[in-house]
Amino acid sequence: MKKFVLTTTALALCAAVSTTAFAGATLNDVKKKGFVQCGVTTGLPGFSGPDEKGNWTGLDVDTCRAVAAAVFGDAQKVKFTPLTAKERFTALQSGEIDVLSRNTTWTLTRDSSLGLNFAGVNYYDGQGFLVSKNLGVKSALELDGASFCIQAGTTTELNLADYFRANGMSYTPITFDSSDETVKAFGAGRCDALTSDQSQLYALRIKLKNPGSAMVLPEIISKEPLGPVVRQGDDEWFNIVRWSLFAMLNAEEYGVTSKNVDKMAASSKDPNVLRLLGQSGIKGKGLGLSDTWAASIIKQVGNYGEMFERNVGQASALKISRGLNALWSKGGIQYAPPIR
């Protein structure tokens, strides 16, 4: 019996043929219609929402703009579909949207039973509690018997039940379909506390008539890795969405910004930077994109740090510290695989 040994070149060729054979249709559909259809929240400060002129802004919005910049070289070639928590997965499964970028927690159930894939984490979060200062509590452990405003169709409900059961406490849930409804109910005194991801609590607090009247308690009771989601079965599109986020993280690590990207492409001697900006190495062929796909993202949307600061960081109304969302090299856990 003859033995056949595949060389590295042959293996690479087989991989390329396999990738082409099983490439999905999403990228072709997106190119045909000329824009990326992105599912976002119905309005959450710092993450997604239209301004007075109807222009969408926010961390989740910019995550989608990065994908448009990668595909078209134009971050504006994206349209937004506002979705409630109940609507979001159905909209993606049905093909109504191309990518879901809507403060959605990555969990085993969602990753394995809904026909969806999480492409990465654009914000590491955790569930917390917003209370009125007049309630006079300093800890969530003082909320035994309290009523809670909760958004239906989220991981919040199960996390709250687990936390209160583990601590031998009781509570009364009051559920609403949207985050706007929950904060309106909380502001009207219909519940003692509002519980959601901490990032959302800071965003919702500024919607109150008197934001200073409420406080976020110190407890974080869950892990909430939030990020963009795509349909399973289309590895090509999955890779584009995933590496669009990774490009922004790598850019921050290497010091490439929206202001210096052109200069770095022309004069940098760092091999990592040159590969990132399409000046050497694998470039964009493996993703089905132009060689300057990452440079387009950085120039038009910015690196991850720029995106964070203007939307939810110190340059925003929320003024959230980087915390876990700092780069791994600066005490956080944001980390992207290398572009090589």
C-alpha cells in the first residue's frame, strides 16, 4: 500500500479549496444589496441610539460600522434595525439582519441551541443593581423582599433568581419588554430596584429626570460577556465580523489610531503594524476582503480604545472606566489573536 504525505503547501491548498467550497452566502448578499443590516437596541445611551438628526451612535453601532468598513471600505454603508430583547434572535435567525450587535450576553445555551455564533466580546460586563438613594440601602444583600424592574427575554431574570435563592432572600419581579419601559417604571416608583448589566444601568440612569437620585450598588452577580452575533453555518461571514473586532483591539495594542493610521502604514517598521494595515503578510485574501480592510476600519471607526472612550468612557456622558475592558497589557482582559 502506498503512503501519501501532504506537504505544507498541499495542506494549505486543500484548506483554501475547502473554505471556498463551504463559504456562506451572507457576504455575497451584503455586497449585492450594498450595505450591512445590523440589529441594535431600541435605544441605549453609549451603546446604540439615534441622535437628534437620526444618526446612530454607540459602541454596538460602531462594531457594525467596523464590519461595513471592512467589507466596503465605507463605515457608513450600514443600516440599523432597532430590536427588543425578545425580537433580537428571531430577527437574526430569519435573515432580517446580517449581524446582531445589541448588548447580548454570550452563553452556552445561546451558542449551542439557537443556530447562532458569537463572534467575540466587545464589552465585558456583569449584572448589578440600580436603586433610589432614598431607599437607604448600600448593598444588594439588603434587598430582601424588594420588587425589581426587569427586561423580559434576558439573562437578567435567571441571574436574579439564582442570586436571591443562593442568599435565602425573596423578591418580586416586574417585567417589561424594553429597557426604556423598565427605567420609566423605576423612575415612577413602580419597583424598588432595577437590575441589568452594569453598563446598562449607567446608561439608563442618565435617562432619569434626576440621575443623581439613584445609585448603582457595588455587587456584580454575574459574568456578562457582550458581543456581536451571526448565524451558524457561514464561516466566511463569521470570520469577517470576528476579525473586524480583533483588528480594532490589535490596533490599540500597537498604537495605531484613526489619526496616525496613514503615517503608520507608510513609515512603521513594526511587522505587526505592517501586517495589520495590509502592507505585508497575509493581507485580506483569506477573509475575501481588500488588503486594506483593517486600515479602513481604524481610519473610519478608530481602534478599540477610541471607540470605547467616545461612546462609554471618559469622553462620554456615562464616564465608565475601562476596568475589565482595558487591554490585557494594561490590567484588563481584552485580548485579540495576532494578525499573521
